[in-house]
Amino acid sequence: MENKRIKVGITIGDYNGIGPEVIIKTLEDERIFKFCTVVVYGQKNIISYYAKALKVQNFNMQEVDDTEKLNPKIPNIINCWSEQVRIQMGIAESEAGARAMICLNRAIKDLTAGKIDVLVTGPVNKSTINEHHPDFTGQTEYIAKEAGSETSMMLLVDDTLRVGLVTNHISLKEVTGKIDINLILQKIEILNQTLKQDFLIHKPRIAVLGLNPHAGDNTLLGKEEKDIIAPAVNRAKEKGILALGPFPADGFFGAHQYRKFDAVLAMYHDQGLVPFKTLSFGTGVNFTAGIRVVRTSPDHGTGYDITGKNIASPDSLRNAIFTGIEILKNRETFREMISNPVEKVRLDKE
């Protein structure tokens, strides 16, 4: 890995949102090219349009047809379509959703073929994509499926907090019917494995949250903790996983108990993302755990309300790039460790 130049692909996302702006701001800093070669999946005219709107001088990109022709010293861009598009800053528009999927599919194709090493996806609008792809529920699920994985986990990552989800993009009324012992156990196992191989934590400590207020309050407010979550935690322990819970979510975060654990497993989207974004918004990274390829994304959305105002922060996208690179290197280190384990030597007392 040290001798190989890491290739990072970045999708433009919804071009009416802040994706192009944060890409430009991130790649303006030439220091990033000391760590990786970058290729953007989108269209050069869109990047040029935003660079002009943001009054960014001399932002040069090399147009390439494929990843074999990348310039390691400047941003590269693969034009995923040839025709002109109408940019409408801050507007949720059907054509932008269709183009976002064209970029995503091209990037996934290169990622799964090994032509790029890390994929960082720009923010998209699910509703505009659904007009063309009715089954699309999110990039996490879509990428996992395209990468050939039946299981995956949305894992939000920051320096001080990691939060995984049992369920992702489903309505709250569906959560109770979705979770069961096997699903929760599966997610605990994915989280345990990713902490080991992707973050090099030898013996991870995992906190599992309850579903109901006060974790059911001894079944007064719900029985899922007793009947489903606690049994899943116990099965994980039987497999040698250091999982604890279920914890009441409000008190767990309010008392900063998350600091005692390497990761937290939440039952549903907002249960995990509300505290994560409260503590880490603007710097956090969304990582797809449990699949063979490395995919990250910034923790923010399209940001239509601030598009074109030159106030969008590139911090989360920058962190997504470096988190992806770190995870890629950690996986290589992990493979080396398990292929050449250090044998334990017993020293008998005389």
C-alpha cells in the first residue's frame, strides 16, 4: 500500500446543492495531493460554473476518459455525460437527481472493478432520484447492493464518537416490525468486525441502545428491550463480543456514557444521527461498514438553503477523504496481522 498511489473518487452529488462548492474548496488545497490522486465524477462545466460563482481563481482540472490517465498533482474529472445541463442553485430538480445517479453508477463501476480505491459520495436528494429510480432509499443501501453485499451498516464516525444503525432509511412506524434478534445480532457483528479491521481496535466495546423511552422501563413502555434487544446482546456476548445494553438513549448521551465505548449501536436513524450531528455536525463522516469496498461521504445533505453563498464548509468532505484513506490502510494492516499472527509463547515458571 505504501508504494501504491491511492486513488480517491468523488461523486458530484446533486449539482444544485453544495456538493460542487465543497469539492472545489477541498481540492483548492494542493496538500491533499500528497496523500492521494483524486478523480471527480460529474461534468467539468458544472465545476467551472461554481468556481466562477465562488470567484475561485485558477481552479484547474484535467479531463480524463478513465482512471488510467489521472494526473496525481491536480484534480481530475470524468465527464459522465456530454450534453449541457441547466444549473438551478438551491432547487430540488428532477434532472439533477437523474444526473447524480449517472455519476454514482459510473463511480461504483470503477470502485468495484478496482480502478479507484476509495469512493466519497457527494450529497444527493432522494426524492429527485426516486422520480427515476423508485426503489432508491439511499446511497448506503444502493452501494452495498451494487458491491454485492447483502448486509451493510451506516456508521457515522468522528474523532470521539462512532454510531452505527440497525435500520437506516425507513419510517419510524416500520422500525418495530423490522427489528428482530437476528438483525440486531447481525449488526452487532458487523460493527464489531469493522471496529477491528477498519479502525484497528483489538477488543471493541459496543453499547447497544434500547428502542423505547427509558429502554422500556421494565416493559411498562414496551417489551422490545426484554424480548429482542437484550437477547441479541446476550448472543453477541456468547460469541465473544463485548456488547452491553440496552441503554436508554437519552440518558446514555446526556451522561456522556458514549465516551466509555468504541461505538454505539442505535435502533433507528434519528436515534443515532440526532446526537451524532449535535456533537459532530460539520466534521463527521458517513462510512458504509460491512462491505468489501471503501465508501465514505460527508455527514451533511444538499444544503439547498446555502448553495452558491460561499459559506458551505468543506471540513466534512475533507474528513471523508482522509477517513477513507485511513480505513483502506487499516484494512491492509489488519490483513497482514491475521495472515502473520504473533504466536503466544508460554514461559513455564522454574
